[in-house]
Amino acid sequence: MSLSRPCGRSTSGHHLKAAGGGFIINTTSDAARNGASGGAGLYGSSKAFVHNVTRGMAKELIPFGIRVNAVAPGVIETPFHERYSTPAQMAAMLATVPQGRLGTPEDCVRAFLFLASAALSPYIIGQVIEVNGGQLMP
């Protein structure tokens, strides 16, 4: 399994080309589409970059049998939120999720496993799978 940060052609692409193919799964965020908030504009911008570099890498690497996609988590219950988000902030975020619950790391893992599987996602190239309980719908 090759989970990577956006890396261009100098790292993951070379060893996967030598192996005859594989996959790269980038991690982005729903902040790429909504611009983030609370002073996190640069974070949202960096995640928008990941969205776009995923598509560019996908076009560049699929001729070598390398599938490139991304997972974009929404609000996920993590130690980050436990430490930096107030209960009021968490309640406000929860109110924007139609499913009525915040995501868990396990919710995200399922998307990564799906994209990693050549049996389940062989024709999915350059896509961003949003894991957000319906908070944002393309």
C-alpha cells in the first residue's frame, strides 16, 4: 500500500513505475471546497492544491498503471478537535451534518481501503472521495 502526500514525480511515482503500477491516495479536506473558517484560509487553500495536484498526478501517472485519487474528510472526531475545538464549536459543526453525527477515523479508513483496492476501484482515477456525512455535496 502506498499512501502518500502530494509528491509529484520525484518520489512515489518512480518506485510505482518500477513496480509496474499501483496507487497513490492523497489526503485533502472539505476545507478545499468551502474555504475553511476561523482563520484557516491557508489550510483550505493548501487542501485545494491537493485536490488539483491529485488530478494532475492522475493524468500523468495512469499511463504507467498508477491510480491517483484522494480522500477528503469532513469533521472527524480526532485528538485535534478534542484539544482545539470548544464544545460550542463542535455543536455548530455537527449542526451542519445531515447525517446527524460527526465522522470517525474508521469512516475515513473505509474510503482509503476502497480506493486502494484494484478489485473495487480499478476505473476510479483522479477523484476525491468526500467523507463528510452529507455536509458538502458536489
